[in-house]
Amino acid sequence: MRSTFRPHGTHAFLLAFLVSASVLAAEPLLSHYAGQEARRIKALSEEETAALLSGQGSGFAKAAELNGYPGPAHVLELATRLGLGADQLAATETLMSAHRRRAQRIGAELVAAEKDLDTLFAERMAGAASVDQATQKVAVLQGQLRAEHLKTHLLANAILTPAQVEQYSRLRGYGLTPGTPVNGDAAPAPVHKHH
């Protein structure tokens, strides 16, 4: 009678390990960063750089926006539906213009600081002290930019009435379940098909 080898217990584990190890050895372990080494500033995509230079929010004001403090750009987009008065519209436009200038200035400084940090490593000049200094500069500017966006939401909130703030949240879809009307109108009546 011929015996057949049947792996079990430790043998089965070792066999599975050896098979998976040989498969892994045959395949390169590509980083999800692959391709990003060609970026001008490695830590920032072209889109992220453009957003910072143009003063876009890029999620910096989520703490305000998602807690009921409207953003001026969206207030202007929704001006008619919010029923903004002429004074409110002018105040929001002035706020947005001044905010955009400040955000662009800080954004440009942040891009430059990220470039400086990148250069330390690209030129093989990075050391513990220089990395500490460069990353602290980046962090301070990130904090300043986030504060700029958040404070602008505070100021925009003060321009609107409580009813307009509530309507803004509804129009933006916050706190609504799918299918809930966001424009204050009744839900459309269902369409009945006759056979």
C-alpha cells in the first residue's frame, strides 16, 4: 500500500507560508506613492498646490461648515435661495474678497515652506534640526490657513439670520436622510402608472 503525504497542522502552515513567500518574492512591492516622486513638491499634488495658491478651502473649515457655520463662497452661490438682502450680499462679497486674499497669501507661504522641506531631502541636506525647523514652519502655516478659513465661517454666520443659517444647512444637505427635500418644498407626489 502506497502512502500519500497529506499536510496538516504545522506542515500545512509552513507549506502555505512558503508558497505565499515565493509569490511575494516574484512580485515587486510597489508603493502607493509610485509616480509621486516626479512631483515638483513631493508632498503636494498639482491639484493641492493649485488649491492652496487660489485660496480654496480644501476641507480646512469642516469643523465650522459641518457644525452649522456657513461658508461665504457657498452663501454667495445660494444667495437667491437664501433670500439675501442687498446689505447681506454686499457684506458677504466683501468678506469673501478679503478672505480670498488672505488665504492666497498664506497658501503661497505654505507652498513655499513645503518646497523648502522637499529641497532639504532632495539635496541631501536634511538633518534633525533642519527638519524640525522646516516642519514647524509648515505646521504653523497650516494652522494659520485653517484658522483663516474657520474664522471666515464665523463672520459669514454673523451676516445671516438664524433662519437663513438653517436654510443654508438644508440646501447643503446636512443632517438629511436620502430623499428629504432640501428646498423647503413638499416632496413631489409619487407618479402612478396606469396599465
